[in-house]
Amino acid sequence: MRMQIANIILFLLLSIFLQAQTNRALVVAIGNYPEESGWDSIHAANDCKLVVPMLKSNGYKENNIQLLLDGKATKKRIVKEFQNLAAKTRPEDYIYIHLSGHGQQMFDDNGDEPDGLDEAFIPYDARFRYEPGRYEGENHLRDDELGKLIDSIRCHAGKTGNVTVVIDACHSGTGTRNPEEDEYIRGTSYVFTHPGYKSQPLNPEKFQLSINRGKGLSPLTVFGACQPDEINYEYKTANPKTFYGRLTWFFCNLIMENANPITIDSFYFRLKEKMSTSFEKKNRKQTPYFESTDSKNAFIIGRIYGHTK
């Protein structure tokens, strides 16, 4: 009888332990923007073909992976899904967020940027140009707003949780296809701003995402497609010819290759090495952006994000 009671207690404790930590993901991919938006098409939807299998093979159940593609990825819907994710997140949960699409710099609306410009991810209903009275940037997802949404999730995940963010977009380049080179670029050097707005030139050496290192928040690791003065080129496979986000392609493949524990620092070093040698043309350069609150201790175990005790 005592043995049976002990087994029941052990079973209940194990059940509680196994339910304590959940892998959750939000994947946003926008490639087919409305024609009237001014944004050219890219191949962000293809990124999902890499990201979702990578997540599933690493303990993320399909019902815990939220996908927002093209028309569903409006500014309002993206914000709502971030809020839903925060509401579901519990202490010890591992959270993965992936954003694929265009990026753009825009006028700073609260004076917290030294160069007078915010960086923004471009939802489906965001327009390329400032149009007084018609569109003034309300559907751009600014870095400030994105940071607050991520911090809310980190607050729910707590110190024992973990949040990883991958952003396959940038704010450099033409934001269009180069027909002669058969290349697609994610992002634009065109600054979204109203007439007469003055900004300071961006200093790449001082550029960094504003990561909150406050107490009680989960560790956070952010990967970006390139440095602020570089262009985010899509990656093209040969046979069959298919385009993917360059960061997404190498990030997902590198995760799948690493079955053994690896520090985030080591992982980034390998990622940077693979991306820097991936171009056929010598005049191309793309260095992934990286920042982490726990890069020395954080590691990937069996291709699952975690951190040391």
C-alpha cells in the first residue's frame, strides 16, 4: 500500500515537473505585401518551411507554434499575438520568436534615439512612404514597441525561462529585386519620415538594440540579419532554385547540425563564419547581428534553447 502511494506521489510530482516548462513560438513571415503599400515582394513565406520543422524537431508542439503569414500579419494582429503569447507564458517556458519581412528606419517619436531614428519591422499593412493625413507610420512596428512586447513575455517566463528572437529583416539596401543579379533584398535605406524632419547620420559602431537587463526577466538572445551598414540579401539554393532569408537559412540549418551542447557565443561564431563565406560574389558582405544577456552561460542542448543552472 505504501509503495502504491509512493508511486502515485512520484507520478504526480513528475507530471507537475513535466508540465512546468513549455516551448512556445511565434513566427511572423511577410513576403507578399499589398501592391499599393509600395513594398516589393520577397520570399519570407519560404522561411516557415525551415523554421517550423526546426522547432518541431526540438520539442515545440504544433499547437504551441503560432504562424502569421502575409495578410494575417497586420500590425494589430502581430501585437495581439505577442500579448496572447505573454498571457500563456509561465515561469521556465522557452520562447522562440521569428520575424521575417522588410525593415525600415523611421522618425523617432519619443526622443530616445541619438540619431533621431527608430528601427521598425514592417507588418503587412504598413506603407513604404509617409503620406500626411493618409498614412503616418501607425502600422510600423517600432523597436521601442517590440522591446516592450518582448519584455512582457520575459517577465512571465522569469529567470528560469528563456527567450530567443530572430529578425530576418534590415533597414539598408533597396528593398527590391535586382533583376540583373537575380537577388532579393529585405529592407530599404529610404527613411520613413515626414517632410522637414531632421535626423543625425547613423553611427554603425554605436548601434545596438535596447535590451532590458532588469531583474526578474528571462535571459534574452537576439539575432539580426546583418549589421546596420550592411544589406540583407536573400539566400538562393541551386536545385531547385528557391529563395530564403539568409539568416533564417543558416540559423535553422546550424541548429539542426548541433546535437551536442554549444554555448550561444560559439553558436554565433559558427553562424557568422557560415554567412560570411556564403556569397559567390566577392563584393558581398553580411554579418549577423547578435546580442545576449546570458551569452557565456546560455547554450543549446540537443538543439533546444536553455541556460546553465
